[in-house]
Amino acid sequence: MDSDSVPLTYEDRRVIDDTRFAIDRPLVRKWNLQIRDAHVDDQGTYLCSVNTDPIRNKVVRVAVHGTQRSSSLSGFYTSSY
């Protein structure tokens, strides 16, 4: 993690005050990061780390398109480990 990184979740719990972020786990090995009412400020690089041996990482670039009333995410997908 670089100095600008902020953990959003730990396991399936949110650790930041921003309730727009959540983890959805439809299956034991599937993790989805949900961002409700996405803002342009939410776009950027997101890192998912799974504490296995060895540690598994997935980096995804998120782009937000549209206005705050009607926004959509692109580039983010389910992580399976």
C-alpha cells in the first residue's frame, strides 16, 4: 500500500465511515466491492488482497462516468480466489 491508500474493508466488514462502500459475497470464494452513488472522486486504482500463502492481489482500475445523479462504474469486476 502506498501512503495515499486507505483500507476500505477487512474481511467482509467495512472499516471506513463511508456507507456507500460494501462487500458482497455471493459465494465463499467470490468478493465484490460495491460502491453506491459513485462519484468522480471514487475513480482510481483499487487493490484487493487476500491473506493466503502466498498473498493474492488483484488490482482494478475504476472509472466513473456520468453525473452524481446517474453514474456508472466501469472496469470493476468480481474477484474470485
